[in-house]
Amino acid sequence: MTACAIETAAEDDGAVSRRAFTIAANGAYAARLAGDGEALFPERWTLDGPEPYAVPLPAAQPEDPHAQVLPLVDGRVLIARRTAGRYVFSLLYPTGPRTGELPLGAVESASLRLLPPPPDGARAYALAPGEHSTGVWLVAGGAHGAPEHVAEIRGRCSGGAWLDRSGRMLALDRRLEEGGPAKAVAVDLERGGEVTPLLQITDDSEDRVLLADPDSGLLLIRSDAPSPGHHRLGWGVLGSMMPVRFPECLRLPDAAVTPFAVQPGQTLTPETCAVAVRIDAAAGSWLGLWRPAGRRLHQLPAPRGWLAGAGLWTREGVLRLPYATGAVPCGLAGVDAARVEAARSGGERARGAAREAGAVRAGDAVRAGDEREAGAVRAGDAVRAGDERAAVTEGPVPHAATPSAQAECAGGEPSGPVTTPGVCKPVPLQQAPLTGRAGPG
């Protein structure tokens, strides 16, 4: 089972979202800042047992909202506390009724953000932006047991996605000058932070990497290249000469679509990877499932209490979603992507047959976004709970301006009337660290 880091750990000012929930690289543990009001404390979830359970890891005093937490694969939880212009790091672990704490050291920085867990899950990295450059720090798992400065990258960097299983190549979104576009670059941490371009769709476009899957090479990106001034969600393949594509089905005019997990283990077949997305609109937040080869976005209701934007895939294609309610403070619900897709396909076949036979009018038997469609399972059936008490919202999802299972138009990728520039492709990984070196920073 492989996990992917989810949600941004901190906002631009360093304040951590109370809803932030990060999953360890092996999917065995997760961590978040829990509690109410000012009584905040780290909480570790164990996800790989028969049932998930949570263990509070309180310190002698409550944590402040700027604290960041990240689980390691051995079950310890890294915490970064902001104190007087620096960040202090410790490893937390349960010791009976108390919390054990191993101090690691500090990094002098006014702002710092933990990166998603690297693939080995035993280390932790952080970005510390300065006035003209951004430092990359190894804050846990280093040879000396203290934070180590591993690279200094020219410009202001954000984002963070691991491009390979060794944890050597890191994708960052870099802005070289104030007001200039952000461009994704690949940083080689084993060569002092050598930087090479990763996305360069047009000279003036904002080209960011949101997620990367090291197994398949699938990249999820956001760019305004196809629609200047409006960011679109797209995908490409690391090491491929194919252009980045911007599926029309991922464009919801009245909602924001953000990918948060990619199905692992799909070696050499990026088009078959299932991708989970969070959909946010005025009506709330819900779930979307999409595959590049499928060219459809399946919208589903989320479990009640879902920690929105959090989840991980199994290699078999089951999406596990953490949720917390008053009745179930620590739960996992499972969504079988293949069942959802089969249900939707069956419903469409039933609708097509009904139309041909003239038995019902179009839309009477099946309504887009309603899991009660003919021939389909209900949302509660497609979403299997790790705890049988898992409460999954029944009925249709809240609607944005597009149907829940929106098909691509013929030849719809790249989407829309905008012609995709000829350079619209990610730099192949096998070339990035070996040619065209730009030197450190």
C-alpha cells in the first residue's frame, strides 16, 4: 500500500490549517493537529491495522496554530514549532500515558513549510523561503540527527512533489522575480540542488506540478497556458514526448478541482492511474474520481466527516478516505474505483437502451451525479467503510455547473479551442539530471 501526502501543510503566512492531515509514505500512519479552540495537540492515526485508531500526543502545553506535523514510517511524528523567528523540530512518540519527545534542533527562518513525505518515509524535508532564494532542509532522518541544509535554490519556491522512488529528484514551483510566472523545476538533491526546467509550456504561463507518481511517471499540473488568466488542471508523463493535456472534464466553471492522491503501482501505464480529486464549490466539498484513459470525472458524495482533501490509494484501486464524526472519531471509508466506473457505465447503457426503445424520456431513468441511477449501485454501496458504521452521504452530490460524469468531446484532449504550444511537455526525467545542467540554484 502506498500513500501520498495530502493537503497543503501550511498557508503562505505559515499558519497551519486545522484540517491538514498528512499520511506517511507507506500508508501505515497519519498525523494531524487536533483539538478545539486553543487546546491543540498532535494526533497520530494508525491506518494499517484491522481498524484505524488515533493516539493523542499532547505536550506539556497546547500547540499553537503554526505547528506542523508529519508522520514517519516508524510511527514517530515530526513536529515543527515556530518560536521567535525560527522553527524547532522534535520527534513525538507515545510512551504509555505520556508523550515521548526527541529534540532535533532548529532552523532560523521567518517562514518554513514541511514538504510531503519522501518515498522512503524515513526522512523529512522543509522549504525555507528567503528574500531572494529558498533553502531546502533535511529536518529529520539525516546522518547527524540535526537539521541539515542541503540546497539553496534561487528564487521563491513553493509546492513540492517527489519524482522518483529514491527521494533524489524533487519538483518545485519556482518564481524567479516578483510578479513573474511560477515554473516547475526539478531539483537534484544529491548534486547540491542542481536545477533543471521541468515545465515550460509558454514563456509567460504559470506552470505548476501538483502531484507526481514515481511508479507511472504521471504528473498532475496546473497552468494558465491554454486559457491565459484562468488556471486549468492538466496531466503529462515524465519521460514522454507527448504534450501536456488539459481535459475538459476537469474544468468545472463553478468549482475548484484539486487532485490529492494517485493510484500507485501502475508502472509504465500512467493513463490507467486512478486519480482522486477534491471538488470545492459554494455547496460544499465532495469527491471526484478520474483516469486519463477514461476521460470522465465521476463525482461522488464524500463520507460524513471526511477530512477533505485527505486520502490514499491501494495498488488495487481502492481509495481510503479518513473521516471523523462524533460517533466515529477515527474512521476510514473505502471507494472502489472500478465499481464506481462499472456502475456509471451500466447506468449509461441502461439510459441508451431506454432512449432507443422510447420507453422513457432522456434523463428519467438516470440522472448524472445520482448514484441511484438504473443499473448502478448506490453511493453507500460503492463506498466501502473500513468501519461498518462509516456514514456515507446518500443521494446526489452537490452540483457544480457540469454533470458528475462528464464525457470528453471527441478529440477533447488537449481541450478547448486553444492550440497547445509545441513545447508543451515535461522534460524527461532521464534527461533532466544528466544534461543541460544549470548548476546549484
